[in-house]
Amino acid sequence: MIVLGVHCAFSIFNHEPGEAISINGKIVACCEEERYIRNKEAWGKLPNSSIRAALKLAKINFDQINLIVSTGITAKNLTETLKKYFNENFGCCPKIILVHHQLGHVATAFYSSGFTEATCISLDGFGDGQSGLIAEASLKNGIKKIEYVQKDNSFGNFYTMVTEFLGYTTGDEYKVMGLAAYGKNNLDFSKVIKINSKYWKFNNSYYKGRKSTYLDTYSEKFRKEFKNYRRKPNEKINYFHKNFATSAQAMANRGLVKIFKYAKNLSKFKGKVCFAGGVALNCTAVKEILYSKLFDEIYIPPNPSDRGLPMGCAYLGALHLKQVPKKLTSPFLGSKYSDITIKKELQNNNSKFYKTGNPSKIAANLLAKGKIIGWFQGRSEIGARALGNRSILADPRKKNMKKILNAKIKYREEFRPFAPSVLEDDAEIYFKILGQKIPFMNCTVDAQLRYSNQIASAVHIDGTSRVHTVSKKFNPKFYRLIKYFKKITGVPVIINTSFNLKGQPIVETPRDALMTFYGSGLDFLILGSFVVLKKN
């Protein structure tokens, strides 16, 4: 039985549309619209291109789909609107069922985890009238709702306000996380959001809501309260901006630990926890949860934000059809491109290139010589983080590499950190991961002091790294690359950042990769089996 999970709404406020296909409970394709239309987060767009890409990957026709599942259970007339959309764009429409936005998040996290039972938490801005969900889940009995986090008590909205106040836009919250490492926790946000006996209480008089994608969400009251800390877009960052970010992040750390304690007390499953929703991308707060040792194991999927909703919908559809959801065995569920296709693209662009039988070894040698490379292999990864198939790679030993990458490659703010990919067997030597595997780059941890200078460009100013542990099973070609790099340098760590420029989605196609290569300071591009050089 085939299920199409979709995330789309007929509204300019909808973002990160996409789809996922499950066949007999197994996710076989998951594609994000932004990658195909080259529009980051694809606000207000419908998933036309991503659906067609997924059908191709699954090797099916649209009329073979047995069930469509979408979030938006509280939206007016959504079922009829979806029917019209699918009939007009794909020629037919199977049965449609709607599920709750927060249930979709929880389903993404729990069913992809492979756990038999777990406490589950979803937190985001809001969706279907709620900003979060605490639940307990088991393969035997499914997902049981314990408590919603109300829409007017949204931690996601608080952090978005802070992001906008610092001169960024919705979706730039990760910049605030990076900036927070530079300041002091000396501001009191308790008037806006106050930690209480449950978790927190958000004062909505400081929030005016999303009236337009071009207008800020904080109220005039918030502006007056913190007027001395406001930053205009592109304004120089001063120490008080850093303190504002640090204090907001400290509040996020406290709030998340508090709600995880609360959820554990309510749930009968005390050992493992699954976390999803946009707030789960706050890897600095996730570190506090990990180090609190509240749970034995924390699982966050590679796509915890709204990008992951199609996967949760596909899982819930499988259950509806009496199928057992299967554990996610790989995050590489996007499109792939053959060497024949890649070579044709290279020839069409009059590129200078040669073919290699061992791209991993070539890449390791180039990195060891201080070169910065684009790395494009296999199927694209799901989620917002590069996991080794659409990556920009560099040598972390070079102390000025962070500055070079930000200035000449990514064209972004100089304070922004870069993540390390490390061989799973060596991860504990270089980072304090407390025995956890972190294959989806979703948790910041402390670097081990003994080795932090050795990989200085992969360690943030506060001594932390958003680590990515790599196993041979997880990604054999990428694993071999790091293994070769270790053999050459003695260091099992490389810098791994997403293959894109500032403001753009991660590259999807060979052409996207070539455009980024020629439009930046990258030294080499390894595209499938081909090494691409710049003509100078």
C-alpha cells in the first residue's frame, strides 16, 4: 500500500512544503520543494516539483497512491481544496485524511526513531491552533496525547521575536544561536516569558502575530521594553546585541529543560525521548537536555521542523492502512543523479574535469592540502543540515578556515560557526557526547579541551561544536573520505557545512552545484565520480 504524505497549505504563511512516500510502512522518498524551485523555505508555494521528484524516486505513478495524508485538520475546507489541487495537477485524487500538525511532528520523530516506546515532545511556533504536544508513544498502542502546549504559550514565537528584533528574519533563528556564544546573560526576559512550575508562561502582549511575511511579529510594547537592544538589518553587531542573544538563548535552555522534566513526570516511558518541531533545531538547548541526563537516549529526526511533516503524515497513513511504520534507515531520501547525467551537465557547461575511481581519496588529499571542496554524492539528504551528500568540506586544523569559509565561500556573518563531521568510533575522544550517536547534526556538545586546538576551526568561541558522527553503515563514501583524511593527517574530523551560499537552499542538482562552485571561492568540486577544476 502506498501513502503520500504532504505538507502544503494554500496560504502565504505556509513554509517548507514537501512530500514523502511510504510503501508498506517504509519511507522511500522525501523531497523538499525549496530544493527544486531554488527558493529557501518556499513560503506560500505548493509541492508540485517535489511530488513529481518523489514519484520518480519511488518508481510509481500518481494514480497508484492509495491514500493522501496532510496536516491542517483545523483548516476550513482543506480537504476539498486539496482534492481540487490534486485533480487539476495530477489528474486524479485518492482518499484524503487530515491530521493535527503537532501529531505529524510527533509521528515523524517517534516512528523514524526505531524505538518501541518513548516520551514525545513537539514544539514550534504553532500549527493547527497549538504550539506543541506532549505525548507518549509505543509501537503497540500508537501515540497517546497527554497535553497540548497552547498557541498563546509558544516558545517558538518568543525566539522568532528575538530573531527579528536582532535584524534577521523568520527562519534565521540559527544565527541567534551562533551569536549567543559571544555575549553575557544579563537581560531579564521574565516579563515576556516566565518559567513556572509547569514549564513557562508567555506574555502575548509582547507579540502581535504574523500579519504579513514582511512584518515583524513583536509588538510595540516589546520594542519599547528593549529599545536599547534593537538592531536594524545589516547594522553592525555590538556587544549589547550579543548580550540580547545570549540572554534569550539562556531562557531557551531553561525552558526546554523544564518542559522535558515536566513531560517525563507525565509519561510512563522514562528512558527515551523523541523531540520534533522547529524548536528542536535549537541544538544549543538540546545540549542542555543531553547534559541534564533526564533521559537515557534522545532522538531528533534529520527533519524536525515543518520539512518533516510529510514523513509523519506518511507514517500515520501507513497506520491507517494497518501497516507497521518502519524505522528510518537513511536520511538520504531525495533525488539522485547518474554519472551520465553529471557528465552531460559538465560538458554543457564547458567545465574542466576528470573522472576518478576513488572520489573519497581524492577529496581527503585535497582537504589535507588546505583546499576547500564542494562534495556532491548520491541522493540528497532530508532536513536543513548537510549530512555528507551535499556538503562543503574543509580542514578544521587550519585556524583561519572559519574566516575564509564565511568570507569567501558562504558570504555570511563572520561570527557564524562551522560543524565538524567525525568518525563515530573517534567521536568520544574529540567531543563530550556522553555515549550518544549524533548522525543528524542536531545537538551541540562540548569539545574535549585536549583536542580543541587541533580542530580549532570546527570549535565555536564557547568551546562547543554541533557535531555530526559518521559511521560506515550510515554513509560509506563519506566515512571513507574522513578515514582517508585521518590516515593522512592523524585527525578523524573535517568541517562539513551545507552546500549552498547565504540565503539559498542546499544544492539539489549537478547544475545547482556547478553554479555554487563557480559563484564562490571553492577550490574544487567533486561531483559523483568527477573532479571539477576552475580553469585558472
